Amino acid sequence: MGLLTLSSPHTHGPNSTSKVMAIVALATVPGLIAMTALFGWGTLINVVLACAVALASEAAILLLRKRPVSFFLKDNSALLTGVLLGLALPPFAPFWVTAVATSFAIVFSKQLYGGMGNNPFNPAMVGYALVLVSFPVQMTTAWALSTQMTGAPAMGFADTLSVIFAGNAHLADAFSGATPLDAYKHLIAKSTSDDVLAQATFNGWLNGGWEWVNIAFLVGGVLLILRRIITWHIPVAMLSALTLCSLMFGWDEDMYTPLSLHLLSGATMLGAFFIATDPVTASTTPLGKLIYGAGIGILLFVIRTWGAYPDAVAFAVLLMNFAAPFIDAYTQPRTYGHSKARRGLPEKK
Amino acid sequence: MTNMIRLHTFNGGIHPAENKDQSTSRPIASAGIPSELVLPLHQHIGAAAQPVVAVGDKVLKGQLIAEAEGFVSVPLHAPTSGTIAAIEPRAVPHASGLEELCIVIRSDGADEWITHQGLCQTLNVEHLQDITPRQLVEHIRSCGIAGMGGAGFPTSVKLNIGKQDIHTLILNGAECEPYITADDMLMRERAIEVVKGAQILLHIVGAKRCLIGVEDNKPQAIDALNAALVEVNEQHHIDVVAIPTKYPSGGEKQLIKILTGEEVPSGGIPASIGIVCQNVGTSAAIYRAVELGEPLISRVITVTGDSVARAGNYDAMIGTPVSYLLQLAGYQQQKRERVIMGGPMMGFALPQLELPVIKTSNCLLAPTEKELPLNDVAMACIRCGMCSEACPAELLPQQLYWFSKSQEFDKAEQHNIFDCIECGACSYVCPSHIPLVQYYRYAKGAIRDERAAQAKAEKARLRFEERQARKDREEAEKEARRKARAEAAEKAQQEKKAAAASGDVATAAPAASEELEKLQKKLDAAQTAKAKTQDKLDAAKADESMADKIPAFEAALVKTQDKIKELAKEIAAAKKAAKAAQAAEPAATATDKGDPNSPERLKRKWETAQGRLDTALKRLEQAKAEGLDTVDALQAGIDKQQERVDEAKAAYEAALSGDAPAAPAPSAEELDALRKKILAQEDRVQKMQERHDMAKADGLDTADALAMGVQKQLDKLQQLQQELTAAEALAANANNGAS
């Protein structure tokens, strides 16, 4: 037998894509714990369900596409999509909403484009946007109120299962309500900031427990940056842009959602560290990442403030996904030995 | 260190496991004298050396066995004494796996030196001042020194800096690749040689300071160098700089950035920013060449990896077989055998072990599979950008990968793919285990091929367009002439009618002109024969199988040419005679008839006009060939003259009233043959021109000879074109006459 003649390099670092995906999924655990603690079992059940659906639909579509199933399931990308969707969907969303969102995310927005790495749009957010526009009732009424707000323990496990799988939505009536972002946006139109806070929905708590969720996701995100899984560019740009917009246009608490609610409520931190940073669909140059992140931050503020939806991470991210290839083409870094960066598309010959 | 050096950093870089301790535990050992040494003639960048020994020759250690060929080349010397066993193609350590010409020496074991001496007995700074840099560079070249860091660029070429003002000399002792310790051990054990080499280099390039960059994972080497600096009292010009350990800090561009903060311009060389960079091993070799007069015949090479029992560094003769060295180090063959020449990041896996160590070989790495696992199956790129964070050239490897894979080479070029140094940092960090560097190598190769093809196509296009333009021009000229003739013919027809009406009938043609016609016919036949012979000769020249017939054709050609000359003479004589006869006759005719429309006079008129036309045509051809701007004027004149000729001819023929046409016109076939010949000649000229251009581009000496060839072919082409014009005119006349 001859010698092995492989081309250099002959050594490889310890990193792998499966590991990267797994670490991202694990970094959501603080957020998942916070959500479960504050909103009950719903989120955990959603995550498990979404993961199961994601893996099942991935396996099914891989079989149809005649691709090696276990090889691709091991890349953990479907699992991560499931985790992110489970975290993003309302805790009391019926099982079929989760199933539709997840399977659509895997089959249509990922595998039909060629699988991992080839999808132009963030699969989890495509799935989310689909159910958001298709089932607006379920998507706006199935949010849980935090134990902090209700002052009572969260709904029991069996009841939660019954709400999600058996359609016994009435069981959740006492535990569900509009999210703070939603409530504030509607109430502030008719009253002042102090009045809004005094209302039963807020019970004096501006973020209604969501701040803990967001802080938990922030912690997970910082861990990802420290582990060099993601870079700081997109989250920092996105949160800075959101802050700046809020300070410039929405500084009046009696008219617009206040900054603290923007930053620490809804899916802000989940979006900034886990959704917007999806490398496949984001911009990839350092400068491009800053522009991409800032774009999401601005769109997030615009849609939350003047749009019809209370939260807007999905739409903001999807809109910027469109722009990512274009941003990349015009934000090449300067290469060693060049006096300036070469940007733009190559001239047609 | 006496001077504070502010360090800079380059983008990215990686920290792979160093694995250097295995081979630094024992001092550099001599590898001894193998029974057979294989010395490739091409161990460096540039032209291969040319052997100056023959099989069977006895050679001594250090004897020149192959001399440099051209400027970018270095000579080759015998690493030990022995006999030249063969000069034949052998497998060489090159990624292509191809064979190249090698000189094989069977050693005699005596290791007997040829008499040799350096440029100065004991080298120090004072002595150095007596030797000119030019002398030193020439000496370095004659000692066969080529960059020992890996690229193998002839050192003398790199030191030939011309007018560049060099401010800094950098010695590269970074040795950032894992496993390799050849430079480390050399610096530890022969620091004085490195430092003295630096002194020589400083003198050659005229730099004010020298920085020796060493990664801080080699503290012993740094100490040794500093001690050597003290020994030669050179602390003020030369600094040993400890740089942070990070791959690829030993890349020339990266090291320059670290030590000076400056960047070598893309596509440029360090000298353009006043820096010369040399490997520490090269520096030591330069010292040995200058003081001891030893050519580069051996080098330090690391043999390491878990497959060898005694990892370490060996001082091995150039040409030592890899298998010999491995055996020396206690090599255990693995199930999946893999031996890498160079390091794990940029080295290449040897296709076999019967390969020689060459001047650039710094390491033999024989890893076990456990030690350096084979790459997993690549997964999809998720554009995570870890590669661009690691890229020392600040590229976007993830984008380059997509462009290379989808063959969007214009975009790859736009993303500066040619600034990639193929260090492998991107592949190392890629979580999807994509063999990125292979993709870039493929893309670079494809782009180079594409460029070459494009240049060729562009040349062909220009050639085609030029030819098309010329054809169009000729066509237009012909058309214009034809029109003019048609008009003239019409006019003549009318005149003829008028003449017929006047009832003027011409008499018989004179005998002298009949004689002339016969000769003319013979001449035409001879010319046709000549053309045919020429054709055959050309065909024979083009076709090798007919080469033996060339002399016969050439003889035939000479014969026909003689005949043509003879006939031409005869014609001239006949013409004279005819003229004399006519001169005598017209007097009579004039008195007899006094008729200006007599056939004789008309014929003379026609002939004179024809003669003028021919001269004018010749002038036109000349003007065209020389690109004069009189071409148009000449053309107009010719058209007019053509009219006159036609007129005169028509008048004469009218006068003869239905007599047979005078000159035998060339047939359509003959014209076609002539045209084909011209086309063939055109191709020949173009091919010649192409060869000339290529030779010129490559700077070959044959360019001048080829230029002369081109001129010769062009002359021939012109001659043919004249022939064609004449023949066409004849044919046209014949047609007009017939009509």
C-alpha cells in the first residue's frame, strides 16, 4: 500500500460544527431555566416538542432527498432550530402551532434550499413568522404571565400538557395575558406611563419578569462570545442601534415604550445573541456584521413602535437576511498588503 | 538586547500544539554518509542547474557538479567524494510527484574535500570592509546558496537589491510550524555562525540594523544568539527579538509586520519597503561560504513524529534519501503510512520514501494516525467566520470557499485570493473540517489557466480582426478597380461603335509582337511552374516526412528561376527589336497613313499605359507595406491609370477588330492557387510573429533571430501579393477583352 498523500494542512483544531451547534443550544439553558421558573412548564414542553418535530422532519426530508440521515442529524443544526423555536413561541401555544412552525422551518426554509449552510433565511424565524401571520390569535393570547406578576405559582405540569396538547385553553385563562411589550404599546395610547404601570397587567412591574429571562439570555450570549462561538459585533450593534433609536425617537415614556422595556422585554436578548447571530444567514465581514446588527436593531424599534406587531425580532431578522449578501459584498476588510479594501462586485468583463 | 523594539501584530493566527520538545532533547547529530546521494538539478526557484560532470567522473566533496543556468538559478556541489553513478530523471520531493533530472553520486566513504577557501581567513567586521558586496553576492551564488526556510529562492538574487535603499535586515528564526526544530537547534548550537552571517548580510545590503525574530517558545536559542552577539561585540546593530508564539509568525510577510509594523505591498517584495528577510539557516550557510569557502552541501533537518523512535535533528548531506534518514531515526512503518516533508501545516505528504533531502527540506514528520488524525468528512460551511478571524492575510476565507466551489473566479479574485499564503490556519479552525486550502489552490490554478487562455484568445482575436480588415480592404480595392474597368469598358464599347460607324478597319498585327507574345506565354508558364515548385517546397518544409525531398525542390526552383530570368532577357531583347521595328515602321505608316488610330500606335499607347500602371501598382504595394499615407493618392492615380489602360486597350482591340486577345491570361484556378498560397503565407507570418512575441515575452535570445524570420516571411508575402495583383489585372484584362 502506498503512502497517504493528502494535501496540507495535515492537522486540525479540536472544533467541529456539531460541537458549535451543541454549545449554542446549551447556552440557551439559563434562559430556558428562567422562562420555566417564571412562566411555568410551557416553554420546556415547547422546546422538547419542537426538538422532536425538528429531528423527525429533518430525518424525513433527508430520506426524501436521499442523503445520509444520521450524518446530518449529528450536525445538531435541526436540534438548535428546535430549541430556538421552542423558546420563541408562546408557552401555551397549541402543539400544532409548534409542529407547523418547526416542520416548516426545517423542511421549507432549510432543506429545500439544500440543507445546512445553504439557506438564505433564518429557519427558526421563517417558521415563527409563518405561524405569527397564520395563527395570530394563538400567537398573541397564548403568552403566560410571570409568577412575579400573578403572585401565584405557575400552572402545573399536567394542566400545561392539557392546554398544549388537548386544546383545553380555558385552563390557562388565569395564567395567560398580553406580554408587557404588547400591553404597554396599547395602553400608552390612552394614558400616561404611571397609569399604565398601575394597571393590573403590570402590577407595578414594568417588565413583568421578562427582564430575568432577558438577563439569562444575555448571560448565555456573553458565554458564547467568550467561547469564541460568536463575535460581539452583531449583538452589540443591534442593542446599540435599538438603544439609540429609543433615546432619539422614543424618549417620551408617556408616548412610547421606554428603553428598559425595549432592552429587557420580549425576545430582545434571545434575538441579539442567538437569532441574529446565526452565521449562515447573517453578514460575515466584521463591518458587515455591525451594519447587519444595527439594521436589525433599527427595524426592531420601527416595527415595535409604529408597526402592528408588539414584538418584531423575526421580521427584523428576516428583512436583514435579505440584505446580508449585499452587505457582505461592500464590506470586505482590507487585505494585508493592500492600501485599501476592495469592495463591491467584480466588474463584468 | 540593547534596543527596545516595539512589536506589532498581524491579524488572526492560531495556536496549534507545538510538539517541538520531541526533537530538541538531543543535539544535532551527523547523519553520516549514505552510499548513494541523489541531487536534483532543480532544488530552488528558477532555472535548473546544468551538469558539468559526466557519468563515471570522480568528484570530491564540495566540487561543482552543475552550474547555474541564467540569473535566477544556483549551482550544485558534490556533498561528499565519490563517483557520478548516473545523471537521469529520478523522483524528487515535489507535490507534483514528477521525476526530474538528478545527478546520482555513489559515495566512496572518504569524504575528501576539494581545495577550498573563503573570501577571508578570519571573518570580522574590519575584514569585511575590504570585500565589496558584489564580490560577496557572487561568492554566495557560486556556493549554491538558496533560501533554506522553505521557498528556496536563490539568495544571491534576493541580495541583488539594486537601487533599493534597505534600512532593515530581518533574520527569520521564528520557526512557527509545529514539530520543526531545525532552526531552533541551529540557533542553539551554531548561534555564532548565524550572527556572523548577519554581519555579512548587513554589509551586503547596507542596512543599519538587523532584527533576528525568534518565537518566545525558544528561550535557549534566544540566549545563545544574545551570547554570540556579545562575543562578536555586535549588540548595537543586531537585535534578537522574542516575538509571541503564534502561527504563522514565521511567514515572511507576517514577521515583517510583527517586527516593523510595515506591510509588504500585495504582489511586491520586502525590498520595496526597504527590508530584506533571510532565514537563519541561510545566514549560517552564508557564513560558512564566506569564511570557510564551503558550498551548501548539507543542512539541518528535523526527523520527528510518533512513528520514529529517536526524534531529533540531523546534519544531513543534500541528496540523502528520506528512507535512510527515517531508518536512522528508528522509523516504525504504520498501517496507514504517512511521511510529511515540512511541518503539519504547510508540508506535503511524500508519495514514496526513495526521495532525496534537498536544500529546502527542513523536516521529516512521520506521525501516527492517532497523533495527526486524518480529516473527517467535511460538513457544510456555516459561514461562522472563524476562518476569517484566523486568516493572517485578512481575507474572507469563507467567501473564497464559496466562490471557489461555485467557480465564480472573478469574485474570488475580487476577494484577493492571490494574497492567500496557503498557511492553512483557516482549514485548521474550520469547524466543518472543510479542506479550504485545497479549494484555494484549485481556484488559483484555474484562474491562472483562465488568464493564459484569455491572453491566447485575445491574441487570436486581434490577429483575426487584422486579417479580416485587410481582406475587406483588398476586397474594396478590387471592387473599385472592377467598377472603374466596367465603366471604361462601357466607354470603349461606345467608342468602338463610333469607330465601327466611321468604317475604319485595322490591318494585320506586326510579326515582332507575335514573337513577343510567344515569349510572354513561355514566361508565364515558367512563373506558374515556379509557384508550384515553391508550394511543394513549402509543403515539404512543413511536413517532416517529406524533408528528404527539400533539396530536390530547391534545385528545381533555382532552375525555373534561371529560366525565368533568361526569358525575361529574351523578352526585353524582343521588345527592343519590336520597338526598333515599330520605330522604323511608324515612319512609313505615318507617312502612309498618318493615322493616329493605327493599331501599332494604339498598341504602343496601351503598352505604355500598362507599364505605368504596373509601376504605380508596385509603388502602391510598397506604400501599403510601409504604411505611408500616400496610399490613397496612389490608389486614385492607379484607378485613373487603369482607366487609361483599359481605354487604350479597348481602342487597340477595336482597331484590331476581333483579333485574338494578346496576353495569355491566368486561369481562375491559377488565381485561386495564388490566393491560397497567400493565405498560407499569412498564417506562416502570424505563426512566426506569435513565436517571436512569445520569445520576446520570455526574454529568450532567439527573439532577434525570430524577428528576422518574421521579416523574411513578410517579404515573401508581399511578393506573393504583388504576383496576385498582377495576375488579377491580367485576368481582368482578359475578361474585358473577351467581353
